[in-house]
Amino acid sequence: MQTEKFGLTVLDKPKSITAEAYRALRTNLGFADLDQDIRSILISSPSPQDGKSTVTANLGIVLAQAGYKVIIVDCDLRKPMQHKIFSLDNHRGLTSHLVQQMPLENAVCKPPVENLTVLTSGPVPPNPAELLNSQRVWEFWPVLLEHFDYVLVDSPPVLAVTDASILAPQMDGVIIVTQYGVTRKEQVRETRDQFLKAKANIIGVVLNQAKVNAGDQQYYYYYSQDEASSS
């Protein structure tokens, strides 16, 4: 599986600071909302290239590594990426199940990560927004939650098209991915406002590609080495 090209750090460099940050994100999901379980999560970003697809994939892997049954659903029906990240065939997927009524077990893929299932986008439809707002999609998520502990949904960027705003109220929570030094504050505010207007439950923001100072690197290296020697 060609992982390094698309930044599956939790597999390529499991002891890195970035991999540890994903594990911290996994832990923080348990504290996201004390009033309800957050099991279906939309992951989006203000604009393209912020890294939302990579964050979705890495988060899915660390959740699966913790023993949870996880499915990643690629709902970016305009520029899907999950099949590329996991080197999977995309001739069948979400649209095959929704439009062609292909059985779900035939539409999903199983990457070589225990407990992880990926539902790629499938063939790109001519009307993504209309499909994602259909009754069939609204009824799809409860079915998945009967079989999986977590449903992670990769959606298009918020400021580019309406798809993410359509999907957000269908989920338990929303994570916004921003990129250090690239995403502007006004873009984050506009993204937040669009999600709030859609009555979405924003549970957090991920700052992607953040710089780590040398002191933090040395501390984590010492901690990981000490942990390895005591195991």
C-alpha cells in the first residue's frame, strides 16, 4: 500500500509527533460532547488543499488501532481522495450503493488495517448536492451506525460548494481542518458561520501542518524512547 505519498503518518511513522497528535485527537473525541455520543463525524475544511482527506484517513486508522470498528465514507463526490490515499479501486462505492442499489457489502473496501472499512465515492454523479440531500442518504447513516462504532465522512471544502453544509446536520459532529500559514482567519469564520447556519454541531478544529519547535521534538523523542525501553 502506497501510504507515504499521501501522508498516512500513523502507519509510516507511528512514533512521530504527528502520529501522536492523531492519537490525541482520538482521545479528545471522547470529551467532545458529554451529553451525547459522537459517532458520526463530518470532516471538512474551508478550502481545498487544507488536508481534510489526510486527516480523515489518519484519524480512521488510529480509531481502528484502538479496537473500534470504523468506516470512512468518501462523500467528496466532486474530487474524491480516499481511494487514492488507500490505493483502492473506485469503480464501485457510495454512489453504487445509493444509486444502483448495490449491496453495501459489495460496495465497501477493506484496506489492510484491522477494524477499518472504506466506502469510496464510487463513480462521480452529475448532481452531488441533490444526491447528498436525498432521503436515501439521511437514512443511510443510522444503518452504518448499527455496524460500526465510528462513521467518518470526508466532504468537499465548505467555501467551494454546498455539499458539506448539506451533510453537516446529518452528523453527530463536525471537525474543521485548517492549514497553518495558509487558511485565513476570515475563511475559518465564514466556515464556522455556514456550519452554524446549517445547525451543525462543531466539535473541534484541527490545525494541519503546524510547526513544532525543537524543544517539543526532543521531549517527545525522549518520552517515546523511555516508553519503548520500559515495555
